[in-house]
Amino acid sequence: MKRKCQDYKSRLPDNTAMKQQQLPAFRLQLSANEILSGFFAIGLFCLGMGIILLLSAKSIREVEINYTEKCATCAKLREDATNFDKECNCSISFYLPQKMEGNVYLYYKLYGFYQNLYRYILSRSNIQLVGTDVKDVRNCAPFKTSDNGLPIAPCGAIANSMFNDTIVLLYNFNSSTHIRVPMVRTETAWWTDKYVKFQNPTFQNLSSAFAGTAKPPNWPKPVYELDEKDPGNNGFVNDDFIVWMRTAAFPNFKKLYRRLHRIGNFTEGLPAGSYSFIINYNFPVGRFQGQKAVVLSTLTWSGGSSLFLALAYLVTGAVTLLASFSMMAVHLKLKERKTFFLQ
Amino acid sequence: MFCSRKKSLEVERIVKANDREYNEKFLYKDNRIHTSKYSILTFLPINLFEQFQRVANAYFLFLLILQLIPEISSLTWFTTIVPLVLVVTMTAVKDATDDYFRHKSDNQVNNRQSEVLIDSKLQNEKWMNVKVGDIIKLENNQFVAADLLLLSSSEPHGLCYIETAELDGETNLKVRHALSVTSELGADISRLAKFDGIVVCEAPNNKLDKFTGVLSWNGSKHSLNNEKIILRGCVLRNTSWCFGMVIFAGPDTKLMQNSGKTKFKRTSIDRLMNTLVLWIFGFLICLGTILAIGNSIWENQVGDQFRTFLFSNEREKNSVFSGFLTFWSYIIILNTVVPISLYVSVEVIRLGHSYFINWDRKMYYSRKATPAEARTTTLNEELGQIEYVFSDKTGTLTQNIMTFKKCSINGRIYGEVCDDWGQKTDMTKKKETMGFSVSPQADRTFQFFDHHLMESIELGDPKVHEFLRLLALCHTVMSEENSAGELIYQVQSPDEGALVTAAKNLGFIFKSRTPETITIEELGTLVTYQLLAFLDFNNFRKRMSVIVRNPEGQIKLYSKGADTILFERLHPSNEDLLTLTSDHLSEFAGEGLRTLAIAYRDLDDKYFREWHKMLEDANTTTDERDERIAGLYEEIERDLMLLGATAVEDKLQDGVIETVTSLSLANIKIWVLTGDKQETAINIGYACNMLTDDMNDVFIIAGNTATEVREELRKAKENLFGRNRSFSNGHVVFEKKQSLELDSVVEETVTGDYALIINGHSLAYALESDVKNDLLELACMCKTVVCCRVTPLQKAQVVELVKKYRNAVTLAIGDGANDVSMIKSAHIGVGISGQEGLQAVLASDYSFAQFRYLQRLLLVHGRWSYVRMCKFLCYFFYKNFAFTLVHFWFGFFCGFSAQDVSDQNSMDYPQLYKPGQLNLLFNKSEFFICMAHGVYTSLALFFIPYGAFHNMAGEDGRHTADYQSFAVTTATSLVIVVSVQIALDTSYWTVINHVFIWGSIATYFSILFTMHSNDIFGIFPNQFPFVGNARHSLTQKCIWLVILLTTVASVMPVVAFRFLKVDLFPTLSDQIRQWQKAQKKARPLRTRKPQTRRSSSRRSGYAFAHQEGYGELITSGKNMRAKNPPPMSGLEKTLYNSTSWIENLCKKTTDTVSSFSQDKTVKL
């Protein structure tokens, strides 16, 4: 009997709020006033944000020079892949009417380069790049091995298509004096990329570390000769290489190339005046009807130029405000009907 | 396949008793039953085959195969195989558990013990080892193991009583009798062992009331009919033992043949989801095609050169082929619109709801300690869509307890309690019960509260005494004294039991009977009446009478029966009493009580003797015997003196009326399908308010031939439409009717309430293809449909009919084995648990102990499940559209090559939201709105970051516009947008909501940071190349600005839209909510008014669960145990008589039965 009672008890469902679906609940029911004031607040916030962003975007100084056309001869030369060993330099002068204050960054910009192609993105070996196994070329098709069967390092299509123009900025102090603007070539890549994701294989000598591997077919020199002066910037941990390997999301993109080294004349930034870019033109964009440009830019608190964001905020803010006004109108007009209904 | 072929081969069955070798030749099935679907070996292949028949599973398998092709694969194959394996395993485990329980129950049944005669000895044998041709012994209250030919029993003349509740739901005892040649075998084991009769009979079939066969034994042939067969599922009652020979075993038994096939049930949401999945698949193909064409064009114009530039050493494929490959890649990428997680989530939500049903204390029946149980977890939301409820009667609507409630004696009502204000109140409300001092045998369970009646008895009111005497005399009850000296009544119909018990409690105790006498105790004094004649009950007479001689020598005829019949044969002097009594009867009937009119007649000796002589003559003639007897009965049952009327309550289960009412208010139609009699069924219909006097018409279809049924249906329809026509413009309706006849399942509104009552025989005809539509059309326009006398299979057929032609969601509820097929064929089957038999529960999808819980199951759990499921699906599709279409937009900017925005995250977080859904309650919004909403969100999610990233640089000048940062930004925006969205959708914030919504955001970020951490990159550099991404991106101010803007832009329009919708087009639930708010402010809610009493009109509430043939049993004394053997001559006389009556009985029953079943055989 006793057991029976216990049995009975055990079959009775627990009287917990959870099991009886009676959990204490907060009912989120926003009143019309709350919603309307929320809308106003958000609209005002967006508008304000848009104005701030717009102002800061305006404060940015930016120079973009598309040199695809300007270096026509070089471009023509590069059309033919067989001329890969011929050097071609190209000089582009421009005038900076206002000085660029603060940190100045030098970017190269590519148009119509689909770095987001699916097969392209996959064509890399992170295991190789992190230095674990320099001969791991598993995912690198179609650039796995060279013609003589050696594994390519760094393998894959991304590495092979690395941007290899060299850009030097000269400050034309006067017609005869051309000062080379000091540029820092490091710290252009993300910290995690440089110190975690990309590692040279551990060997005393970098070239011996890459022994038994071949250079990518498009490269003029092997990876361990990317920056022979600075061992911390050579091999896989070369900043230019790392920046290239971080593939862009859209076919038109700019990548950080150099940072202004603020010494001497350039402590304040880039003074106004006449400048010229000396470009060692290697990267063939004509073959895929792309274009390339070089960009000089300063930054604001929110980073690079965010004109779109500013405008988007402005538009959103305006629309929200407009919406809240019309909602209020509708609501006030219908309020009478509603009270009638409530009775 | 194999079975059916074999069955079709078996035209007749030849069984030889006690000869297993002989019977083995025919390969009859043994008594083992299998309701389980799989065995250990067949489980995997069959189950997998079944599972991959599901659209979704097949679709994912297809995707998996696509992903294994390296040229196409854009996602790693494990993103599909892991969830697919998970889903398939989960389902398989569930199926396996279900089947395990089926095995267990099979085993339990198969291992029941029965005594089998093997090698001339009675041996205990498991049921499953019983073979066709075996002779088995059954004992009282045992379940019958197989379909048996009754050979002999403990009762005289090889009688035995069985209860067939499991088969047809009727609880009154039925009598079966063995052939006289076999009944002589008795319990003599050696003779039984030598019995070598050969039975040639019909092949296994599902007709419960039909059996034809021939027994050849000792050179003579004996014909067999249903009366000699005990079917599996019956219980032996009031018979201490009997022997039977197994004719059909296991799956061949009529019980098993009647159990419908277990079908795989799925909900309409499931089907909708399947269609949606197909649509979406079509949509995907469109998207894929657009992208593939785009890809081809791009390849042609730009890509070719670009590709050659990138992959210079590779001979390029042509652009068309590339487009082709892209197409498949995008199919894979975009499959996230219908991710496999949808199916997992839906299952999990359903599981949760099932648990909520199991946990519901309001559906827990404490008296039987049975909680509600969701036995299938996949049908919950369908509970919110039920349109038709098919209910069994006995045990489901009623408690199957008869109680004597009221009576009207000589124009005065007893049993009604008047309160101080002179108003009638419910008797049960009165606190004190009657003392019953007059009756020492008073039954404590008896509840009858009227002191006036007691007073009248004590005062010796002759009419009251006569009334009670009649109740004690005129019946077919058998009495028995148990060891404790208490009287036990063996009741053939529960109504009679109630009446006799009532008389007993009121001081007129039926003590015992012999074939010639009835002894009763009248207020303490024993009186023995001589039983002169017994005018038995039958369906046409609707009455029964006894003629007795009391000790004073007076001859009296006591009669009870249907008021309509009895009133016609009253003496003219009764007119005043008649009107009074018939008023009372209508009142009783209005309360849903089962009524009988009571009358007597004083006979003078001479007249009776003449009559009796004529009766004896008639009995001995062979031609037109029945007609003559009937004529004589008519002759003597006239000029009756009315005594009064009785009202017996077929007790409804608690809350049935309220449940029925509220379900009808919810626009759910309730059909009652019962194996019971028409009168009983109608009565219950009235009792639970399904039939009311306000109804415009009640159509009764009770034809016995196909043409009759057709005619009746036609008339009913004409009536229905005719009346309808008179309500509105005749011409219009006539045209409507014409169109209706063309397409007969068109819904038409018919003014007024109608009810349809159809019995089993008519139903058999009506289910024929050409009348079927008429029936359905008629039935669907009636508010209430009652089908009586239906077989289990017919129940299923009715359900199937509605299912097939109305496209409605059906629910069947029942408690016994006779409901199993109906439960199985309805969309949702509900079993009443806590009863003895478990078959209904085992076959059901939900089970609970009381009919009234149906209300809560449907209106609360069903609605919630449905609403929540809809909301979940809407949200899910919204989310996935938002999520997936981002790929689509991205496709335009990456040369249409497939690319995943965030391949790792995608498989992780869709599931995160689903539990948050569990406590939502809101109304449904359209799938396409969700879709549009999703599309809009995806636009915002893609193009705002796109614009922002266009010329972006980080705060430190490093570029941030790489695709990984873009992926992180979009994914984070997506998570935040959908979280805000769900927060807005959540109307009730419980702890769970908080935990899941905040938890899911937290989980997202922790997963994000984990996957982007150095450590995990160190372990799997190739699988997790996102190292440092989150860290870098999410520390950028501009990224957060983008996320914020995206959120605002995608959420604001929704809020505005909803705000305006509530203002401009408030939905019903909005209105109700506001109304409630206002009400709450105004004053506390009033409690609902108690239900008003039914209006009662003149209507006969006659119902009597009685069967013909008992009168003869009693007068012949065959069913009385020979405690004191009567004198020799008497015995011989009885023996002689007995054969005659038994033959009569057989003849009668077979006539009626075979006429029914023969027809049915053809029609079914």
C-alpha cells in the first residue's frame, strides 16, 4: 500500500513553474509612447552620428593616383608574360596642395582583381605558412609543385599572384632635389598574422629552411629573398606578403603598402609640394583588364574614409525621424477610435 | 506482399482438432502476434530506407553526395554529414525505442499462459505456442487466446458468457453455446483428447459478427455459426471453465484482422514544410541559375582572362561548364535556407511540447494516478488544427455505470430535490443520503435521495409497491449469493442491473429465481411468485413482460419498455396519468436519462389459460411460429395500466458536457462512433448536448438495403437543402445545389442545426463509392453525427473518409480495442488510459484518463504548440533567408564563384535560437512576409557592410576590408539583428528566454573568439584560418558602427510596421488583449455563469442495452446452475425444451446476424 502511494506520488507531475509552463514572465509590451520616443531617440542618434562621421570623413586627406594608363609603356611590356625579366620603371609626378598631417599611409589599390574567387581563396597552405611543414602543399592546386616536382613555397594561387610593384615616393623639394620620403615597410600586417599565422620554418639559415622547395612561378626571386636586409621581415613573415595573403572581400580593394616614417621634414606629416612616385612596374593588370592605383591617405578616429557610413547614418537617421513623425500622426489620429473600442 | 498472396490463396480453412501434423500441412499462422515493425537484423535497412523516403533526408543525402564531388564542393562535407547522421540516428533511436516497447507488449501478450490439451494432458503453454486445432481450456475472467470453437463449458448445455468490450465496446454479457454433441464432452479430458472433429470454415476475415463453417465429427456434419465461436479479445465471464478448439490463431484472428495497419503519421505542418522545402528548393535552383548564368557571363568577359592570369599553367574550361559547376556549388552553399537544423529544431521543439503535456498537472487524473502522456512526439502542433473529433462512446464519453436516478410513479416524480425556494436543484448537491432503513441489503454505492419515496413505501402506497415489485420481477437478471452471503446480480444489461438494484435498495429485493418461480423479499417478507410466461424483449417489440401468479393467486402481467410502444397499449382509463407521465418522461429525457415506461395488467385466470394454450400451440408449430408468437404477445400486452416510468443515467464522465460545448465553440465537430445501439447512442448524444431539441432536424439513416439507404440519404439531403432553400432565394440555392452535386465536397453553409444518425448496416452501404459523397456531404453539414452499431473497421473507414475527402485534420479518441483501428487511421489518436485494456493506449499518440482533458489538450497544448511552431518556422525561415541571401549578394561581387561568408559559424549558430522559441505566444504571420522580411534583412546585412568596407582602413591604417573581416562583421551583425528580432518577438520574457537569448549571443561570441584564437589555429591551421580575426575586427570602432547601423536599419522598419499594424489593423488577439486590459482596469473578471438547464421537449429517452433470447434462457432454466437437481421428469422436459429453444435461438440470431453480415460481406 505504501509503495503504491509512492508510485502514485511519483506519477504526479512535479508542480514546478517550468513544467507547468507558468514561469514568472516579464511581458514586453511597449506602449505607443515608448516606441515613438525610442524612434525619435534613435533617429536623432543616427543623425548625430552621421554628422560626426561626415565631418571626420571630410577631414581626411587622400590622394589617389591611378597609374594603369600613366605607365602605358610598362603596362604594354607586362602584357606579354615572356618579358617578365625585363625591368620597367615609371615615374608619376603630382602636386600636393595641402600638407597631410599626422600619420600618412601609402596604399596600393587594385580594381577588378577578384581576390575573393572561391578557388583562389582556398589555394593556400596554412600549414606551410605557419612553418610547421614547409613541404605541405595539399590545398595549393594548381600551384603545388614546380615543373621539376619540387613543392612550391609559398604555394598556391594567392601567393603566386602577389602584388610585386615597388613604389617609392620622392619629395621634390625643388626641381633638383628629390628627397626619398622615408617609409616604414613593417607593421603593415595584423599582429596575429605576423606572429601567429605566419611563421618561418625554424632553421638557422632561412635559405636552408626552404631548401628542397621551389619559388612560385610568377616570382622573380624565392621567398627567403623578399627582404634580405631585415630577417624579421623576410620569408613568410614579410609584411608585404602577409598583407597580400589576407585576401580582400571585393574586387576593388586597397592594401596597406608603407607607412610614413615621421622623421626630418616629415615629422608633421607630408608637407605640401610636388611629389613623384617611382614605380617599378611588375604587376600585370592589363591581362585581366584590371587597374591599379596608389593611394596616400591620413586617418581619423574611426579609421579610413567612411563617407558611405556617414551618409548611411544620415539617411537612416532622417528616415527614422520621418517615420516616427508619421507614426505619431497616425497614432494620434487613431487614438480616438481606439478609446472608443476600449469601451 | 507475401502475406496477402497467401491469404488470397486461402479460400477456406480446414482444421482438425488435436492433430497438429495434419494442420501443419496448411501452414496456418500460429498464435504469435507481431505488432512490431522491425527485428534486430531488419532494423537498420528498413529504418534507413524509411527515413530516406522523407523529402528532407533525401535532400540532404543528395547534398552530401554533391559535396563529395571536389569540383563542386564549396562546403566541407562534414557540415552536412554531421547533422544528417545526428538526425538519422535520433530518429532511429526513437523508432527503435518505440519498437522495443511494441516488442515488449507483444512478448507480454505472446507469453500469456493458457492451458492446452497436449498428449491427452492439460499443459500450460504460452499463447504464442498455441496452434490451430489445439483444444484449450479457459477459466473465468480469462482473456480468450485465439478464435475458438466452443466445445463445452461448465454451464449447462455448453453455455458460456463472454464480454466483448474489447471488440465492440459493449459491456453487457453475451452468451455463446456449444453444439450439443460437443457440449457432452464436458470436462472429460480423455474424451476431449480423442475429439477429432474437422472444421471446414471461412478463411480469416475481419467480420466480427459472422462465421460460417461445418464441423464433421463421428460421421455427421454440424453447421457452425458465430454463436459457437469465442473470439480473441473477449473475456470469459460467469463461466468457471470452458473448452474450445482453436480455429484462427494470432494474426488470423478477427481481432487482429480488425486492427488497422500502423501508419506513419505526420502533421500538416510537416507536409507544409515539405512543400515549402520543395518551393525553396525551386527558389534555390532559380538563384543558382541566376548565379550560374552570371558566372558564365563573367567568365566569358572577365573571368577567362583573369583566370588565365591567376592559374596560368592551367588549361581553362569553357565558361558554360564553369557556370554549370557554379550552379551546383551554389545549391550547396544556399542550402542553409533549409538547413538540416530546421528539422532537428522542429523535432526538439515538439519533444519539448510533449514533455509539457506529460508534465501537465491539470491533465493528471488522481483517482487512477494517470498523467497524460504524449506517446508520439511528432504531432503536437497538429493538436491545434483539429477539425473533426471522432469519439467512442462507452468508456470514453460515459463511465459505463448505470445509476437509477429518478422515477415517476403514478404521476409523481421521485428523485428530484426541491430546495427551500421550490426550485429544482441537482440531487447530488444534497448532503445527506437516504438511510434505507427498510432494506438490509442496501448498497452503499447507491445514491438516491428522496425521502418522499421512502415515506410512500413505508405508508404502503400500493402503486409504489407495485412499481417496485415490477422492477424486482420483470427482468432477466440472475442472482447468486457469494460466500459472504451478499447477493450478487449477474446482469446481462447494465440498465436492468440498475433497476433491480434500485428495487433492492428500496426494499424489494430480488432473491432468486428458478425456471418457474421468482422469489423476492418485499419489505422483509419473502414472497415467491410463479413465473407463468416470459415475453421476451426484442428490437421490434422494445418491451418485455412477465406474467406471474402471486401467492394470492392473482395473475399479473408486468411490462416495461419504450414509452412510445407502451403508451399505445394502455387502457383508455390511463389518459390523465399518461399525459402526466409523458411530461415526466420528456423531462427525464431532456436531462439525458434513459427512460422506460412501466405498466401492469391484471389477467383473469381463464383468459390467461386460453392464451397460454394458444402460446403452447404456437410454440409447437413449425411454420410461421415467430409471427404467431408475436401476435400472441401483442394480444396479451394490451389494456395495460400505467404505473410510471424509470430514469436511469448512463453516467457521463466528468466534464463531458463542458468539453463538448467548448470544443464545438472552437468549431470542432464531434462525431460519435459507437458499437452500441442506436437508442443508446442517441441518448448519449442528448445527454452530452451534442443533440439538442433546438435542432432543426435529426436525420436517421437506418436502411437495411443499399437502395433504402440511398433513398434515405437522398431524402435527408433534400430536406436539408429544401429547408435551406426556403430560407434564402430559392433559385440561387438551387443553382448552388446543382454545382454541389457536381463537386460534392464543396462546403456550403446550411442554416440551422442538423444531426445525422446512421447505423452500421446503413453505413456499410453508405460507404460504397457512389453514395459515399452523399453521406459525407450530408454528414459534414450536420452539427452532430452519430454512427451506431459500427464495427471497428467501419470506424476506421469513416475516419478515412473524412480524412480523404475533407482534407481535415481528424482526431479519434477511444478506450478499447475496438477503437484501435480508428485511432490508428486518424491523424491523431487519443487513448483513454487507466482502463483495463491497453490496446487503445498502445495504439494511440496521446493518452490520458478522462475525456475532459481533451479540451485542455486541444485548446491549450494544441494551440500553443501550433502557434509556437508557426512562429518558430516563420522566424527560422526569416533568419535563414537573411543569412543565406547574403551569399547571394556576395555572389555578385566575387565573380559568382561560390564562397561562404562564414563557413565555420554557419553550422554552429542557427540552433542557438531555437530553444528561445519555446516560450513564445503570438499569432502567426505569413511565410512570405517572413521571406520578404528575410530578404530585406539580408539586403541590409550585405549592402551596409559592403558600402562601408568599400574604402575602409583600420584605425591603425591597416586594411580591414579583407573577406574574413567582412565575414565576421556580417555574421556578428546577423546575430545581433536576429537576436534583437527575437527579443521583439518575445512577448513573455521568462528566465528561459533571458538565458537563451543572452546565452545565444554570449555563445556566439565565445565560439567566435574560440575559433579565431591562436590555440585552435595552432592545432588545426587548415581548418581554422580565421585566427585573430575577431580580435582585430571587433576592436575597430568603424566595424561596430557598421554593426549598429545594420541593426538599426533592419529592425526599425519591422517595429514601425508592427506599430502601424496594431494601430491600423488590429488583429483579434490584439483586440482581446486590449479589451482584457481595459476589463482588468474596470473590474475583476466575472466568473462564468453556470450553464442553464436544457430545455426539454417531448422526446423519448428510451434506451435499453438488452439482447433478445434471455427470456427463453430463463424460462427454460438452462442458465441456472443445477444446485438442487429438479425431478427427473422435469429434467427430461427441460432437455427436450432446451433443444427446441436453443434451436430457436440459433435460428433467430443467425437469421438476423447473417442477414446483416451477408450484406456487409458484399458491401465491405
